[in-house]
Amino acid sequence: MAHPPRPTLEDGDLRLRAPQAGDVDARMRLGNTPAIIRMFGGDPNQVEPITKAHAQHWVQQHDALKTAWMIEHEDRLIGSLRLHSFSEQDRRALYAIGILDARRLGQGLGTRATRLIVAHAFDALGLHRLGLRVLDFNKRAIAAYRKVGFVVEGRARQSAFIAGEWFDDVMMGLLAPEWRSGQ
């Protein structure tokens, strides 16, 4: 699926932008917070300190994917998001977001970033559907997705094994007509 150039998307002090110089050092400063890694499905007991090589790889991955953005709040990198697994025929994609700055969680920034990217996906990219998976214990993320208009469509029972425990994945989706009617 051909994608237009990655635009910068803004909502006041929140900005979604392409990777840039300085992001490797900014990613290093964010580190690896065990509680955040757990939200992504990683084992919080096995989190290692971030290395320069890991930070460089993270930035390079985002730069290579033209439907990935860095999330910046008040001119500071706080995380990233991406649209992926596109189906051109079905005009759909999957969505993933990661706020890496623990101090910025619970402030509505993920909701605002999601609204920006959803508008871009449905308007500029012409998608019909966005889907996502979220771990069932990540209540804050589920609430943010609901605020944007995503609905729970299903559950993959005990699909994630984290630190010796099984957790469900919750599948959520949003259709372009639902988004447009809810604005």
C-alpha cells in the first residue's frame, strides 16, 4: 500500500513527527521502565538497562516505517506509535502506541495521540478500519482507546505469558463511519 509522506501531526503541545537527530539520546534518557515493559507484554523482572545500540535500532525501525511517528510532548520525546500490517484491498491496518515516559502516563496524552493518528488514518490514508490488541490488565490503555471510539471485538484467552502468568489479549476495532459520526 502506497503511503503519502509522513506528515507532522499536532494538537497543542503534543506532536507526532518523523524521527530526527537527537532521538537516540532522548530514547536513552527514557530508559526501560519495568511497569511499562509489562504493558507491552514483556517480563518486568527481566528488563535490562537500555543500550545505545538498542536506542539506535529503535529509532532506525521507526525511521524505516513511514507510518511510524515519534510522540513529543512539550518538545520532549515521550514515546512512539505506528500503523502496521496494512491490507490495501480491505483498507485496514493495525495500530500500536507506546508511551515510554512513566511521568506522562495518565495525562490523556495517549488519547490525544491516538485521536491524531486515527484522523490521519481515516482521512489522509483512506482506511476503513483500524484494529489493535491490548493486554486485558492494561485498563488505562483500554479506557483511552474507548474514549477515541474503539470497541471491544473479542478476546484471545491466555495468549500472553508474562512473568509466569497467563493474560488475555483484548481485540478492539474502529471503523471510519463510526469515527466520523462520533466527532
